[in-house]
Amino acid sequence: MLLNYIFRRIIWSIPFMFAASLVAFALITLPPGDYATTYAQSLAQSGDIVDTARLNALRERFGLDQPFFVQYFKWIGGVLQGDFGVSFEWQQPVATLIWERLGLSFFLEISTLVFAWSVALPLGIYSAVRKYSVGDYLASIIGFIGLAVPNFLIALVLMYVAVVHFGSDVSGLFSPEYRDAPWSWAKFVNLLGHMWIPIVILGTSTVAGLTRIMRANLLDELHKPYVATARAKGLSEFQLILKYPVRLALNPFVSTIGWAFPQLISGAVITSFVLGLPTSGPLLLQALLAQDMYLAGAFILLLSCFAIIGMLVSDILLALVDPRIRYR
């Protein structure tokens, strides 16, 4: 029954991905004009002469003069074959431009989610079990600050403190000697050494939110009759809490993966600009401003697929964690 549920849930994710691709392509073609229009505006601003025949040739070359659905099916047909098209602005295959940046974005977001869970789960349990203690009040204060302060502001403060008081640069994901170097074990170790700073910045608000959720869920479970019955049977307090109320309180906690993952993706865009991270956010914004439809569409499509995968993982974990889940 469980395997059947997981299989059906995976199958249902496929039409969602096609719907996400259609919405993504519609969004990048929605603004008035196209890449040729943006290119003409940039030429005019620099004082160059705008050649109408050249712009028409540019539209014909990239198929910008074709109807919406013709452009969409041409694009999605190439995507299904692994061809994301050619970037108008960079004049390079889109796949060449996005894979390393998307890989770094995905690694950063997964690491942030693992960090957030590792901190929020024990902190939420402690706050619920030691309700109204000094530790609970301290965790609540930190949680409210984490929810109220934007990630980019934390990044700016951290950069100021690092430069002024420690004389070090915390921006980027690599040291200068590794930025353009080919991948190696030394470069990966250098990446891990720089990764903790954006992880802490991006994970602050997520930790704060998940801690409050876990605390509220566990407080609802701690005073139910089954907990008193298990305590009367002689179970130790530690075993009792982990075996029964924590497991049931994990249900809403696990379901937050569905929104935490897209939230990390959107929150990482501004933080990437502030910290100068070579992730997908800055390149995506540049592609949107230039109306580079194939580059922007590939980013939006793949980031949407990551969000759908996050929802899928959330549903599967719920089925594994909570025995009350009904697969029908």
C-alpha cells in the first residue's frame, strides 16, 4: 500500500511539472516586447543607431515572431531532449550557463534545510518540554528576531562585522584562487569552508519558524491521555517523549518541507546578491531584465521542479512517519 501510494504520488508530480513549465514560459513572455525590444533599448541608450531590419532578423533567428504555443512546444520539446536552447544575451547554450549555478543553489538549499531541521527539532522539543523556562524564553526571543529580521540584513551586518572587526571577506563561496579553477577535492573543501556563512544566514528564519511549529505541536500532544498511560507503564521520560508525542508532533513539522524549500529558493536570491554568491539568483534576475527567455525559462522551470520535488518528499516522509496517514 505504501509503495503504491508513493508511485501514484510520483506519477501525479509529472503533470504538475508540465503545468509549471507552461506557467514559467507564460511568465517570461508576459512583459511587453521581447529580447529584440530590450536589445534595441540598450542600443538607443548607448547612442547607437537601431536598425529595424537587424531587429527583425534577430526575431526571425530566435523565433520570437512565432505564436506563443509554437514557441512553447519548440522550447519544451528541446527541454525533454536535454536542450534548453541558446541564451540570447550570452550567445551560449543555456545548459552550459545554468548547471553549475543550479548545482550550487541546490547544494546550498539542501544544506540549509538540513541545518534548519538539525537545530529546530531539538530546540522545539526543549522549548515544549521546559515550557516557560529561561531556555524557552530565550529560544522564543531568538525565534522572533529570526522571523522579523530579513536575511539580507543579517548578511549585511555579518559582512560589516567581518570586514571592520576581523579584516576578512565573507562574500562568495570560494577563495580567489579557486573561483575559476576546475573542480577538485581541494576546491570542494574550500566550498565547505565558505558554505557555513550563507547557510546560517538563510537558515535563521527557517529555524525560527520550525522551532515555533515544533513547540506548538508538541505542547498539544504532551497532555493527551496516551502520554499519561505510557508514563504509568514505567517508560522513562526521554523514551516516552521521543517514542510517542514527538513522532505524532512531527506531522505538521514534516509537511513544512513543502513550503520551506520554495521559501529558501526565493530568500536566497537577495542574499546571493548581497554576499556575491555564484548561485542561480543573480543570473536569473539578469536574464529576466534582458528578457532572455530561454535562460530565464530554464531557471524558473528547474526551480519550480525543485519545489515540486520538495512537496513530493514531504508527502512521502509524512506517509513514513505518521501511521495515521490513509493512502486512499
